[in-house]
Amino acid sequence: MSTLEREKELLKGLASNEKEAIETIYRDNYNLIQHLVIHNNGTEDDARDVFQEALIVLYEKAKSGSFELNCQVRTYIYSVCRRIWLKKLQQNRRFETPVENLEETVPVEEDIEQHDKLSHQYSIMRGAMGKIGEPCKSLLEAFYVHHKNMLEIAAFFGYTNADNAKNQKYKCLMRLKKLFFAQYKNGN
């Protein structure tokens, strides 16, 4: 199997949450990232956190289906980790000297910004779900998380038919949207 085919298989496996692909990416790349972080004012815990964030960025890109990797997975992960680590160093005011080999990275700023934006939106959504109350929270989770159909939801929640369950789901969804956008506009 060529390197390109292997890289594509790793990405496909990552997007499908295949344990073997995730372990391979971890095994092939973590030591490099640990070295980068530790040799640039970080700790082993910092290295684990940075690597985990980069793996999430790569997962989101692979899952999108439109991502075309134009370098090795190793190069992409290294570039993402470097940008994340530089950002953390600057935030903690521990950025004293340039990180080694800065020019040898792949431009990943947009990917990281998109990841940060989605993380913020997920956080707001979790907050809105926490405030929506029952039975809306359970009903929306049954439909969107557990992929139950309207007949199953009607039976479980005691609605007279699937149309009533669908109507209630719509009302709950409108309440959730209202809570989400209220928090989103307030920047919380």
C-alpha cells in the first residue's frame, strides 16, 4: 500500500471512529508532538492536551467529507499542534522565543479557527439544552441523539400519535433555538 493510500485509509478510519486508525495516528505522531511541546516550555500534560485538540481538528476535517489532505497526516497534525501550542504560549505569556522550524508547517489557521468556533457553539448548545427542561430535553435527545422515530417517541412519552409527538418536538426545537440564540447573542 502506498503512503498516499495509507494516509487516506487512516483518515477514513478516523472519520469512522475506528480504534485501529486512532491508535495508529497516536502511535505514529504523539512522540513528535510531545517533543515539540516539552522543548518549548511545556509539560507532558500540555503535550497530551495539544495532541488531543489536534486529533479533534483532524477528526472534524475528515468527517466533513470535503477535506483533501495535501500532505502527510504527520505534517498536518504537527502544524495544528504547533499553532495550538503557540496560541497557548501567547495566552499564558510564556512565549519567549520562536518555536523551532516555524516555516516548515502547513497553514492550518482556518481549521483551528473553525474548530474553536464549533467548540464554542457546542458549549452554548449544551447550556441551552441544560436550560430547556423536561420533557423537551429528553424528547430532543431521543430524536436527535438516539435516532428514535416519531412512533417510538409517541409511545415512550405517552402522546396519542406520531403527529402529536412531532408537533411537540417542533415546539421544543423552537424553544431550544430561542435559548441558544439568546445565549449566542449575549456571548455566553
